[in-house]
Amino acid sequence: MAKNAIIFAQNDERILKQIAEIMDADYVLGGYGPTKKTHTLIINSKLIADDLRKIGIYENKSLTVPFPNVPNEYLPSFIRGVIDGDGWVQKTGYVMNITTGSNLFAQGLLNVFKS
């Protein structure tokens, strides 16, 4: 998130259009990154950026997000969601892979598996 802008990046352009429509925002979708193939939605609003920071949405979240405090009764469903969104289970054997840019999230997930 730039100082007063919110930047959403998503491969599925439809999701970005839904965000913009819900926010009743005038928007332009553009490419992002070296290949310019990832769609981005940029909303310039200091008020919205400040409100998002207040609820914990901040710059480079994917690199710094901690593992959340999930009640034990919901932990299996949360883990399934993490695997579904950011991981996969190999067809043969008992091998699972999860991708994250956040060391804090990875350490928390490792602790869950160890326990």
C-alpha cells in the first residue's frame, strides 16, 4: 500500500472488479510486475488507507503476516483453507507443500504441526 493508495493484485480480474464495485469506486485495472500479467486495482484514498491500517491491513502483508490465533475447534478448517489457498498435497506419499512469504506465518504453522 503506497502512502495514500491501496493496491490489490490478483490474477483473477473478476475479483478486482467486484472489490471496486462494492466500494463504488471509479477504477482502472492495469498490469503489475515485470510481466504486467497480474491485474491490479489501485484506489487512491488517504481515508480508506488509514481505515484499512486501523483494522490490520498494511504494506507488504504477505511478507510479514503472523500466524493468527485460531481457536482449536476451528484450526483443522483453517489449515485446510491454507492448504487449499497456498499449498498442495502430492499425489504419492504423504507430502504437503505450503508457500508463504512470511517467516512468522511459516513458524506458526510449523508449531501447529509439531503440536
